[in-house]
Amino acid sequence: MNIQTQSWADLQVAQPIDPKSVIMGVSLGANAGSFTRSTNALQAAWVAPVANYTGSNTKVNSWDTTDAATGQDAIQWTFNHQMVNVAANIPGALNNVAFLRAGKIWDNQIEFALGGAANNNIQLTFRDNLGTTGQFLNSATGSVPVISLGNGLNGAQIMHVTFLQPGIFQMVLISQIGANWSAFPMEWIVLP
């Protein structure tokens, strides 16, 4: 689900998409996600992404801990689906692809490396939202719908995300270190 445009001229005037339309819940490390209309997601300059997948601690769990069958289903799904690939022998453009599972019962876990410095203003949204002006009904200019994931995270952090529906979603994880802003683009292929 991306903004349907045919040119950069269209994207700049498109209405941003709310990430809650496909994400039921998300957290990063100990920080629970919260919806907000971000006024700092649109920056004038960006540095190379700080965040990336580690390839470790990536799995699906069942939120229903009372049902052994769903727990076993999650284990088998993880066994049969390599969720991320950060191997050196594939192009860097594919290192941001993740295969995830849709459904309110599934907790998709992806570990991120956030570097050594504290990341602040960590936000998750659709990638194409960063090409808009952020304008939508009853918003201030530059207000992009995001899921805020807090401040002060560094090192290896696990993201937990639950999807409402399957699809291919172009997402971005934004963070700020000092005066520098970076955006890690991700392609999430969410399977039924």
C-alpha cells in the first residue's frame, strides 16, 4: 500500500497514508509505539541510514500463549520462512526486504542494529509519506502520520509488529542522532 501517484508532481501534493491502516501494534526495544502526526518527519537534509537489520532474533511468535497449536504454528512458520537476509553476497538493495506474517495473533520480531549513539525521534511510517507535504484534513503543513517509537535507543533492538492485513508495504524507520536525520527504507512483504 503506497500512495498512488504517477510523478513527483503528484507525490508532492498527495495525502499521506496512516500506518495504522495496516499495523495493529508495534514496539521497538522497551518503547511501545504511539500514533502521532509528526511535524519533524519531513527534513531538508538526510544522512545515510543508521538503522539496519541484524539478521538475528528474527521470528514469529503467537500472542495466544494459552494455545499450544498456535505456538507450534509460529515455530513452523519461522522455520519455513527466512524473514530477512543480510548476507554479504546479496546486493545491499535487498538487505532491507523482510518477509512477515499478517494476522492479529502473530508477533513478528525483527532485530535492528541502531549504532552506538542514542537514536531519538524514532518514527515508523510509509516511505512515500516522506515525499508529500504532509497535508491532510485538519492537519498542519508537514504533519505526517507516523508511529512514534521513542528516544534514546542504540545497539541491537527488537521490533515487534502485528499486521492487520497482508500486502507489500514500503516502510521507513526514521531516527535522529544529534542534528542528523536518517531514514532506513524497508520493503515488508506481509504474507497471509
